[in-house]
Amino acid sequence: MSIRNIPISLPALGEEELLAVQEPLRTGWLTQGPKVAEFETAFACYHNVKHAIAVSSCTTGLHLALVSLGIGPGDEVIVPAFTWISTANVVLYCGATPVFVDVDRRSFNIDPTKIADKLTGRTKAVIAVHLFGLCSDVDAIREVIPSHVKIIEDAACAVGSRYKDKYAGGLAEIAAFSFHPRKIITTGEGGMITTNNDELADVIRQLRNHGAAISEEERHNGPKPYILPDFNLLGFNYRMTDMQGAVGLEQLNKLNGFIKERTSWAAWYSEQLEDVEWLTPPQVVTTSRHVWQAFVTYIDSTKAPVSRNEIMEALQFRGISTRPGTHSVPLQNYYKCKFGYKEEDYPIARDCEANTMTLPLHNCMTDSDYMYVVNSLKNIV
Ligand SMILES: *Cc1c(COP(=O)(O)O)cnc(C)c1O
């Protein structure tokens, strides 16, 4: 077998994106403008949700979601302990307190049965993360929280995902998606907020644009150029550029193809790895559409021939990049120091950080790449 170089992820970009990105450069309208507006409309339509509001990242999108709900000092927001760190960071940006809940070892998502214990009179929201492309069990979460507590979807990994008969982005009060190159579709950096709530959408559109009551584009197109916008809110500059909007539109056109390819290779991996007794492939929930942002396996350290890290090193030696699933956020130094968390506080999140391994699965891999990964893994010892 030859030594290859299979990265953990690669964005699938083509001539379409190369052409599309040129239009804003030619017209000179570079900041949020007509391409972003088109991308928003198409994104909302795909996910069957009323409003889609483009932002500079999923992180800034989650921040605006919390601000639009009025979350601030003294409030608590429930977040899963196993997630990308910004799910919790955004709560701190608002001066509120993240309250961690451990995850389910099979789905890697928040464990709804552990939420009730963490509810207090200050709980204002739950951030339900659809980790690696599998939706959180939003109905089970809803059942265990009071009706005034809002659910925000961290749908960073879940472009195109479905939960029961609904798309991610329309399962709760507000959602935020990511277009980072490691996600399902990309605009470089970038994100999208979705909501069915007209008032929240109106506030979020202002918040992303310095708090301005009207956008630059509206002003530019309007009949009275001397009218300055009013600033009624403390806003941010969290806008997406029109170059990104143009790329996003082309990526969205390819989304169904991306998901189809990812789904069939995920099924193939799971089937091929069935007889590796020390490795558990990711969970498939028949009522959900997993979009396979990442194929995250669990290594049983009591059965594996060598440690998880040694397996990862051996694969790297064969030119195959792997990664741990994601982080146990309470165990990151900033959180440990600020809140005094201990190693044993969130045992499942800690176990997932230590024993998960993401295999390469993306839209730039060949059939023989996948076969090479499986053969390498089976011949690890
Ligand atoms: C990638 C990711 C984010 C952050 O997305 P950005 O667009 O890079 O800000 C947030 N949450 C989860 C679960 C993610 O995977």
C-alpha cells in the first residue's frame, strides 16, 4: 500500500464558486448586499423556516441569538459539556453563566434526562447542539424544561439535517449554522441564524449591523440619501460579505449531493467496521437525517490493542488524519480556572474527549481513499 495524504476534512469547491465570487468584485458591492440576500432566501426555503439572517460565523450567530432573547448577567443557560467551546463562550459574552449538562455516550448530544437537575429560577435557555450532524432530541428536551425556557439550536454541524419531519433551524426559537470549511457547506468563515419569530428576526437584523434600524443596502436604494439610520440598540458588526454570500449560494446548490455522498460512505464505513470489536461506529437514529459533518467513532479502551492516541498516530503514519471528536468544555483551562470544575464532574464528556476518534469523511475523497482508511484501521496491530 502506498503512503497517501488523506486530510480529516476538505471543502468541495469548483468552477461555480470561482465564477460566483467574481461578481461582487466586479460590481464593487463587497459587503452584505444582494448576494447575501439571495443566499438568505434560498437557505430559509431549503430549511423551511421563515427567516434566515446571514452573519460572520456560527459563534457570532449564537451570540446574537442570546442577545435577542435578552439574556444577560444573572441568567443561566444550559449547554452540553461535550461541544465546540464557542457554544459555552457565547453565554459568557452576555455576562450570563453557562451551566453544563453531560451528554449521551451514543448520540454525543445533551442527555435530556440530566437537564432537570440543573434547572434553577435563573435558567433562561438551553442550547441544543446538533453535534456532528445529528439533531439533538429536541422533543425530549422540551418535555423536561418549563415553557418559558427557550431552546436555541447550535446547528453549526447540521446544515440540511432533519429531526423527525422537520429541518434543523426550525425546531426551536432560534438556530445558528456554521459555514466554516469543516462544516457541510462553506463560505470560508460565515454563519446563518434562522427563526420563525418575526420580532426576533427584526431585532437580529439590526444587531448584526451596529444596531442600525435600516441596512446600508436599503439606504443606498432608498429615495432619501440624507436620512441617517437610527441606532436603537447596542449592535455589532457581524455581517457576511457579498463574496461569501455568492459562494454560499453555489454551495447550497450542491448540498443535496454532498449529503447523499456523505450518507452512503457513512453507511459503508459502519458496515465495514462492524467486525472491529473495539470500535463503535456513530449512532444512526432512524427518525432523523444525519448529515455526517463528522464520522465520530468510539474506541473501547478495554478491548483496543493499543490506546486511542496510538491508533491515531499509527493512522497518521499511514497518511490518514484523524481527530478526537471534540472537547469536554468544563475541562478546558479557562473554564476549570473560572468555575473550579474537576476531572470527574462530567464523566461522559471526559470519556468522549479521551476515547472518540473522527475518521476522514468529506466530499473530496475517492473510493480508494475510503478503502485505504478501513484497511489501515483493520491492520493497526
Ligand atoms: C464549528 C462549531 C461552532 C463554531 O462555528 P464557527 O462558524 O466557526 O463560529 C459552534 N458550535 C459547534 C457545535 C461547532 O461544531
